[in-house]
Amino acid sequence: MNNDEITKRIQHAGLRATPQRIQLLKLLNGTKCHPSAETLMNMAREKGISMSIGTIYNALESFEEKGLIRRVHDQDEIMRYDADTSFHIHLIDEEKHEIKDIFDDELERLIKRRLADKIPAGYNMDHLDISLYN
């Protein structure tokens, strides 16, 4: 995604598209490694972008509240972040400290269909998170 697309995404979510938010969401969209806030700070530094850890945490919290990203917990309960908010399964390798994605549209349909009559009134299925630990 380029800066204009990122800016529009942030604004469409109802947030101000500050330079820090644009750069942070661009970093997240450009990686599949599910980085922590600290990892994002290091990634930014490597690209010559200076951001405090507080700014990063605040932006990540805003992004998550607006549905731009998802929070993923690894085996050590470290908060890691994923810019891909579509349905997918997280494979968490506890030994390698890696998180990989599996995408399966048919599985999503099957799970939602199976749960449709089991979910209590007032709940909706706006997103579904599945994590498998190895």
C-alpha cells in the first residue's frame, strides 16, 4: 500500500492521518511477521523513522479500536499485531517464536454456519480468531 491508500484507510476509520500513524500502518502492512510494538519501533528506526514507544502503543490501540489491525497473543502472551484483518488462522510455533498465517475461506464459512445457532442473542460474528499452538 502506498501513503495515499494508507492515509485514506486511516481517515475512513475516523482517525487523523498523522505522519506517525501513516508510517506505522505502512510498516504493519508491509510485514507478515506479526511484530510487537518494540519490533515495530526497531523496524521504524531501520527505515530512518523516529517514533517513541508511547506513540507506537497509542497508534496501535487506536488502530485496533477502529478495526484497522488485530492483536495477536503469542505463546509468551506478548502483544503482537496483524494488519490483515480478514479471517485466517494463526499458527504459533512456540519453539521458533513465529506466527504464520493460513487462509481458508471455506473453513470460515463452515465455522460461521456451525456457530450461527449457538451464539447467544446480542452477539455478532464481526470477526473470528483462531490460533493453533505448536
